[in-house]
Amino acid sequence: MDGFERRRERKKENIRQAAFELFSAHGVQKVSIVEIASRAGVSQVTIYNYFGSKDGLLRDVISWLLDKRLKQDTEIVESDMPFPQKIEVFITERTDELSGLNPGFIKSMMSEDPVIRQITEDFTSNRYIPLMLRLIEKGKQEGCINHSISNRVILLYINMFREGKHSDVFPGLLKSPHMLKELVTLFFYGIMGGPLGE
């Protein structure tokens, strides 16, 4: 990558970061390209040249966030931490991450926009579920997950939670960090499982 490409990528990264900070604080609808450009230290024209539109920028930011999450979660899964500690980190990080986002931004991430739906579906099916299955396999190897539960049933369980996030109830959960933590704990431990870590 030459100097021009590096500068271009650095500008794009600054724009993504600025857009994410503003979207997550105020929601997508309340943020203008003017505000994003000002925060990123670029012109509006630069944003349009790189991303085409505000919708294009939103889609890019969502892809960027999902890539960051995958990288962070892969580091946790592949770390030497014992399985129960990995789960506690997942619970804490997911709760902190979701409770820190504006509900309007989360709604945009769960949008019916076909491009955003495709981005999130591809990410989940092709990249995130395989990582979760790797985590589950590590849990089985450490004796923390029952070997008699098949991966097929585990995938069904994961999909039940995935579908649940599109319900009308989910946005209300985001207003209560404690309930959100309970939901994430329920996902990992089930109704007979571990502590809330309070």
C-alpha cells in the first residue's frame, strides 16, 4: 500500500469512527453528514466520494463494527482463559456494548434494509456462528458443556435468540442494563446456570 492509499484508508477509518460515535450517541436519523465530516476532519464531498451516501456509510460502519467484534471475540475464544471466565467476559462485554448504544442506532442495525440484513446474516452465518461453535467445542473439551447436546441443537438455540432480537420486546430490554445482562446470562447459562457476576 503506497502513501496515497494509506492516507485514504486512514481518512476512511476516521470517518467510520466519527460516524459510529455520533450514531451510537444520537441514533442515525439525528446525525447529519455535516456533523460526521466535522468530527472526522474531512469534507462532506470526501464522505460522499468514499461511501456514496449516508446509507452507504451506515452499511460500512455496521460491517466495520461486526469485523471489530469478530476480532475481539476471536481473541477471547482462542485465549488461554478457562471457559467460565471466557463466558463472563462475553457477558460483560455484550452487556456494556449494547447498553452503551443509542436504541435508534441498534434499530438501524436490525433494519429491514435488504443490504443491512444481508450484511448481518452473512456475518452471523458464515463468520460468527462458526466462532461460537469453536467456543462451545472448547467448553465441551473442558467439561463445562454437556457432550450429549448436539451442535445442531446448539445452533437451533442460537437461532432462537437471533430471531428474538427482532421482536418488539428487544428494544425495551436495551433501556435496562440489568435485564440485558440477564438475557445475555440466560443465553450462555440457561435457566439453571451460573451467576450474574454482580
